[in-house]
Amino acid sequence: MQAGARPGNLDQATKDFLSARSQLFGIAYRLLGSAVEAEDIVQETWLRWQNTDRAKVHEPAAFLTTVATRLAINLAQSARVRRESYVGPWLPEPVDTAQDPQLGAERAEALEMAVLMLLEKLNPVERTAYVLREAFDYPYGRVAEILETTEANARQLVSRGRRHLAAERRERVAPAAHRRLLKVFLAAARTGDLAVLEDVLAADVVSYSDGGGVRGASRIPVVGRRHVAQYLVAFAPRFWPQTEVRWVEANARPAVLVSSGGAPVALLSVDVSADGIDRIMWVMNPAKLSPYVAALSG
């Protein structure tokens, strides 16, 4: 314990921490795209909270949020370097949102797989400003305080995040339409139906397979309606026989868990606009699939 620290009432400290926990995890997950790393941030925040002179902390939730957010920014900066050497496309580690559809936030912003992918292109500070404002509805003054910047700069950072997403992503369809198109896509992908695949895919669709160099996934994104449809047709007889599919929820959207012999091999999710499916995301890296599957059965 740091010199001069007075632990105070540990029962109260635990209550304060537990009441903030889902929000701490939600912020860290959105910044890192990894549930495992977000959990590490939450644990580190708890250790720091135990060793803090809590008698001097007037707003425990604000203090805990600031600690967790700054820890997550530091980790996100080092994660950027690691991801430059990642084998193949990088996708976020999926999370089961069935119990908490907004993952500790005021709004479900910055939670879908495609959004987390796009936010990865922003620097960690820009991403943090966007997440705190759009998902957690923090006032700009509070965002500025956490980021140790001015309120004017916090507004600029949030605005940059909004512009980036608006430029990269079309307006989404309603959840029912999303699920319906995923269902049609799944049936066509399993049977290798080229005509139906071309019908549901947007002209500029991109298919990303994240195998992390472990699974036999495509190491480059497949781009364009014709190429993606042909790729899926060629892929069908090698991939789908002897597999079972299970409808699940991942990152607040319907998804499909594909297993073979009882072992998970892929989580399939899509991003859908009025033009059709414009992103197909296959999480096949066992290190990302395992925590998700464990959470499903937990």
C-alpha cells in the first residue's frame, strides 16, 4: 500500500467498484476490441482502487472511470504496434451482449464489430473521446478532464470520430432486416448458391477472415460482390459439411456460431446497409473464439 494511504472502509470500496464495473469494462472493451484485455484493465483498476487513499476521493465512479480509461489508452497505444505484425485481417474479439445489450453504456454506440473495426483506424485518444461521448454520454468537459485536454479539443476529437464513421459506413438497416439478410446469406453460403449470394451482397462488399495465422483463413480481405460470391462458392464444399450452426448474439447483433465435432471453428457476423451486406466478418482465431464461447455457456 502506498505511503500514507488510508484504505477506509473496504466494504464500501467494493460496493463503489462493483457499481462502476460494467461501465469500466464497457469503456475498456470499446477502446481495445478485446474482452480479455478489458478484463485486465478492470482488474488493474481494482488493485489501484484498493491502494488509493479513498478518503480523498469525492466521486468514486469518476475516479475509477478516469483510472480505467487512461490505463486502456496506454494499452491501446502498445496494441497498435502489436497489430501491425498481426497475421491477416484483425477483427475485434466478440462479446456476448445478450445479458447487457449496451455493455455498461447509456447507448449501444461503438459496440458492433464493424464499428469497432473502423474505430481502430483512429488514434487511441480520438477513439476514447468518441466512445465516452457517444456511448456513455459524458459531457465534453468531463471528456476533456479524463483526456487532460481542453473542452474545445475534446469536441474536435469527437467530431473527427463521427466524420470518420460517417465516411466509412452507410446507414444501417433495422434489426429484423439485418437478421433476415444474414439468414438468407447463411443458407446461400452453405449451399454455394452464387445467384443468391450476388443478390444479397453490396457491390463493394468486403469479407474479412481473422484466423490470427492459426486457422486456414484468407490472409487478405476479399473485395467486391463477384469476388466474394465466387470465394464463398469455392469455400462451401470444404468448410460447411459436418458443421453445425447456432444462432447467437455478438456485439448487439445476430451472429452465427459454426462448430465442427462440437468444437467452435468460426463466428460469422455481417454489417448490413440498404445496399445489402457490405461487410462479412469471420472470427476464426481460437484465442478470440474461446472466451466468447465460454461466456455463452457460462
